[in-house]
Amino acid sequence: MVPMKSPVKHSPIDDDNDLLVAVANSNSMALEALYLKYHVRLAHFVARVTPRYENIEEIINDTFMAVLEERDGFS
């Protein structure tokens, strides 16, 4: 399995629901915090399907693009 590393940043918002509401309010820092919080977990999950690092990163980025595009439904 490809080791997945993500920079660790601490967000003042820890609760996932609060992060999603902040994303819905176009808070880009909240989207970054959500991305950093779940990147490694998603990478490990996706690595079960594809071992290629490039595919894993593309799937994760596509996932967060979908979150961004659907942010109006979070509030």
C-alpha cells in the first residue's frame, strides 16, 4: 500500500457538522480543514480499490469537488 501523508493543521472548528455549515457558507478554510481531516482515511479506503497513488489522489480531489459543488445542501 502507498503511504499517505497529509500535513496536519488544526482548525478552530472540530465538529464535522460545523465544518459542513462553514463550507456551505463558502468558508474555504473549513473546506481545507475537512480535506485535511479526512484525506488519510479516504486514501486508505480508496487504496483498497486502486493501489496507484495518482488515482487515489484524483478520487479524493473529485470527492471534495463534489462536496464543494453541493455545499448549498449542507446548511
